[in-house]
Amino acid sequence: MTTRQLPSSLKWLLLISCLIWGVISSIQIFRSGLSAAGGNDLYTYWYAGLHIRQGNDPYRAFLDGIEPAVPIKFLDGMAVDSDEVVRPELQPAPGLTFPLILLLAPFAWLSFPAARIAWFGLLMAMNLLIPALLLRVTPSSIKPGKGAYIILLAVFMGFSSTRYASISGQPSILVIAFMLLAWILSKDRPTLAGLLLGFALSKYSLALGFWIYFTAFEWRPKLSLTAASVQILGLLGLAWLGDSSVLQAIDGYIQLFLHHAPMEGIQLTSLLPGVNAYSPTLALGLTLALGLPLLVIRRRIANDSSDLETHALTRAVLLTLLSFWSLMVAYHRAYDLQIFIIALGSISLLRDRHQEKHSSKYFLEFVWAYTLLSLFILSLPAGGLLRQWLPDALGPLWIRAILRASTWAILIGMGLFTGLLFSLIPPRSPQQT
């Protein structure tokens, strides 16, 4: 059953439910994000910015337990005691590479309460922008003027990952916006697109799939090389800032990666009891399992004289698949599940293609069922407010169940979009070769 075959009353019920839940979720975001408990993840990068202001390598400062020197003058006041900038309950371990940390450094010229409010405002603007960017990059027969933007925004704001990221101040929201902008600008403004993707690559565990796409599938040399150059220049800048060698700067990256990698998250290892959260063998195995089919697809694309950029659905599916892969092979927290929004763009384009061409009825029914179930799972409440209502023993179990179900949704999606790719890019017949 496709979306067109759903009863009208059921479609309206789904739409109204999405809108109501999006509003409720947004209220919760503002309520918690503007409270004193908000911005915990921003603190890491605000704290790193203090070290940058003082000419210190923020990675080495964390590893060596060095605190920013006080007093520190802010635009809105001054900290005269370390207690005013150090929060012992938080571990300010930078999880990004240097370029994006440097981009966020201006927030360190504000006291943390002021920086938290300013950063929250920027993230909310990005939340409003991301659905519009997706509609721009995946044009379909459903026009934004007909309410598609409002519905997509409500779905996006209803994700538990959006609540989590917005309340905690996660830079992943900015990273996803940069990725989508790079997607839009890739053809007409490749250098600017590369600059944006280069900063997004600071969260390499999320943006690497996009860089692989523009390097291995839709070759955009200006974009790809500019993005890589941003990271290389960031590494050189970090070495200069810390008065160290490039190898020492790389070692700081590696040490922080090893610090985060063993933490439990939504990656594939979460589905395998007894397996360490950091499993290079499992990550390599999944990469090979996906890489071999993608090599076949890459060869088929190479034999096709048409420009991949003109095939919007194929492009979207490849980017979705590579993004899902990045979620599975490296450490990720639930806030990174916001990237699921690009899968919705792919499914929207698939809907249009189904109206033009014959597609397998059973495959499409599976796609719609997968989409609705995934949206339900990804929107389930899993925050502190719910845990206050649940019994002590049930709260952690509920969170674990949602995280496992979310991981399954991404893993199943990898299989679904891989199959879709093979249907979109069939082998060429002998007459075509």
C-alpha cells in the first residue's frame, strides 16, 4: 500500500499527529534548552575556545588536564576564579577536528551563560533551515507552498535526536546544515561547497560519507580537494597553535578518538552483546560488506555517459546509504540520528519515480512500512523528563530499547537503499556496451 492508497482519514490523522508532536517537541526543546541545564555539549567547545584564546592546543590541554588561566575577560563580564569556567561534572573532551572548533571559538568571548543562549539561537535557526535545504536539494512534485515544509519541519523537530541535539547544544546540527548546503552548491559553487564540507568533516564520523560520494562517485575535484584542504590546514594550524609538530597534532586527534570510540552509542556494536563498543574488525567487516556492492554500482556509473548529478534519486540514495554507513561503523550518540532526514528526501523522490514508472508493489509497500515505523521509533521520547516518570529500573531499559531499535532502523535502511540502488542502476545490456 503506497501513501496514495492510504485512506484519506488516516493520512490526515498522520499529518495532524506529526504537527502536534512537532509542536510538543519544540516546546520541550525551548523549555530545556534555555534552562541552566542546557548546552552541556557546547561547553566542550566553549572551553576549547578559551584555550585557543590563550594560545593553547585544546586537545593537549584536555589530555594533560590543563585548565584555562584566569582571569578571563568576556564581552559581557569577567571570570576571576577557575570555578567560573570549570565544570567538574562535565568532561570537555573535544570530539571534532580543529577547523570547526576554531569556527566556534568566537563563542568563547562570551561568558558561558551568554554563549549558551547565542548558540541555542543559532541551532534553532539551523533546525528551521535544514528541512528547507532538503526540499531544495530533493525537488519533488510536493511543493513547499503546499505545506511540505511545515510537515517536514514538524517531523524533524519531533525527532528525539533533534530534541537531544538542540538541548545539549550539539554541533551536529550545524554539520548537517553544512552537508546539505554543500550538496546544493556542489555543481555551481564547488569551492564554496568544498569549504562548507571541509568544516563539516570536522565531525568526520558524520560527514565522511558525503566526501566519499563527491570523491568516488560524482567526482567534483574542486569540492573534494577544497574540503580535504580545510582539514589539512586545520591540522597545520593546530600544530602552530600548540608550538608542536604535525605528528604531535595528529597524535592529539588519535588520543581523543580513542577516548570517545569505546563509549556506548548507536553504532553496530550496540546490537551485539559482549562486543566492545570500539570494534575495528566489525567496522571493517561492515565496510567491506557495503563496499563490494558499491564497487559494482561505481563501475555501472562509470559505464553510463549521463551525469550522475542529473539523477536526483540515485544521488540522494547514494548519499543516504553512505551516511547510514558512517552511523554504523563509528561511535555515535543518538543526536546524530537527525541525519535520517536525508532518507526522507530519497523516499520522497522514490514516490515521484513510482508515479512515472512501474516499480515492485511489494518493495514499495516495504519502503512505506519502513518509513512510518522508523519515524515512529526516532520520535519516541527518551529524555530526562520521561525518565522522571518511569520507575528507576524501567527508565534505562526504555532508553536502551529505543537506541537498539534506532540502530536496527539504520541497519535495515542500509539494506533497503542498497537494493534500491541496484534497481536504479541496472547492468548495461550487451547492445549498450
